[in-house]
Amino acid sequence: MTRKASPAVPAVNFIQNGDFEQALAHWTAGDEAEPVTHAGSAMVRMLPSTKDASLTQFLNVPGSGRYHLTFRLMRGASPMQPSHGRITVDGTTAEKFQVEGSDPAVDRTLSFIITLPDGTTGFELGIHQVRSSGATYWYLDDVVLDHAPEGDNLIQNGDFDQALEHWTASAETALVTHAGSAMVRMLPSSTDASLAQRVNVPGSGRYHLTFRFMRGASPMQPSHGRITVDGKTAEKFQVEGSDPAVDRILSFIISLPDGTTGFELGIHQVRSSGATYWYLDDVALRAM
């Protein structure tokens, strides 16, 4: 097998054998996960049948704080049903995620922020595909856990303490005080609710976007969102309607092409029936 091209190397990757070149060495996998060769690379294929498909590894870390988890996700097909997943820390769900069934991006890098409490020196990380009707194969590769980027924040007024200065907001977006903080409230009505800022960057490459996300209620309907770069959709995301984590940090990887010195970043709540308020705060974009 031809060895795959290496992804961008983090400062420290706490995952062992994250590229699966050593099959499942250092990993614990259920019957629903197995090493395969796919798209010319060593990967793990997951397909839940009687239970969730799971992949776990015990990691040693230098201490508490924020860590950044990424992995490559491909699908064997693109059904209309969405795919559901979970990230666990010591068996407890830290993040839920959903890849839309109609999403054409079936080869993408997923990104999450994991916060570890004081005194942590090790933990079991789990990646799980949730059992559901119409599930299709997932292929995982290039699992990386490193320190969350802590460089300069390229967003201006990301905490909204200066109201909407530096931002362009649609009519469905307003500045409010919520949970003791200045935040932006979004609720799409006739169109999507949108928030945008022109951002100057030092050049091309990968950037890490994060923001605090809260909801005004927890309906059964999921909430849909988009991240745009110069008006074009770079990421779609969905927060499950039944998800109890209504105060969380959302995390995305944005890749900018050669020659980029600036672009318009957009965060959008998609118009849908049963939409509820979104509250955004602490928007940050950092070079990786």
C-alpha cells in the first residue's frame, strides 16, 4: 500500500497511530469498526448494526485546559438520512454532531474543542457513530488531538462588548444581554439570520474558528447553520433538537487558498420551521 501524504503536523499530537498505518494498534474498537484501505489510505470503517460503532484510545496529557480534536470523515454513500455521532471523554458524552444526509461534503475534517478539568493527566477519548436506520459506512482517518490554538484572535470585537462594531448583521440579528454577557441574538424569519465580518489574515493556510453558542429553548427540531467564506458555504452544521448542551463551544477548520490576505467570514442560522433563538458570543479565529 502506498503511504498516504501526511496532513499538517500539529505541535504535539497526543493520539498514537492516528493515521491507522499500524491498523488498530493503541486503539480499542468494537465489532462495528475495522481497519480497511479506502481512497488509497489506511482508515477505520464504521457501520453500527445492533449497537453504536465505537473507537476509543486512552491518552496521556500534560494537564487540564482546552484541547483541539480533529479527524477526517468520509462516507460510503450519501443517503438522505443524516449521520449522528458522539465524542466521549471517559465514557461521558462531551459533544454530539450530525452530518446532514444531503450534505455533498462527504470528505471533510471535523473539529471539536474538548475542555479537561483540573488534575487531568489522562483520559479515554471515544469517537462513536450512533446506530440509526439507514446508516451508511463512515471512514475515519488522521485523528489528531493537540492544544487548542492560543495565538492572536483575528476577529475584532468577538465578545460584542462594542455592540456590533466591525460586524454586518441582518435584520434578523440583534445585540442583547443574555446570561450576563453581551451577545448577538439570531432568529431567522423571512430569510436566514446572518452575521459577517471582513477579516485580515497573514496568509493562506488553516484557521481555527470557534464561538460560544446558546439557544433560547430546546425544541425537538434541529437547528441548522452555515459558515461562509466570501459568501460561499465552507461548512454546514446542525445542532440536534434534543441536545441538552445548549451552552457550548462550536469549532470549525477553515482553509484559505494561496494569496489570501483577507476575506469575509459569515455565520448564518438557516431559516426553518420551529426555529428558536440562537445566542452567539466569544467569536475567535486563530491561525493553526
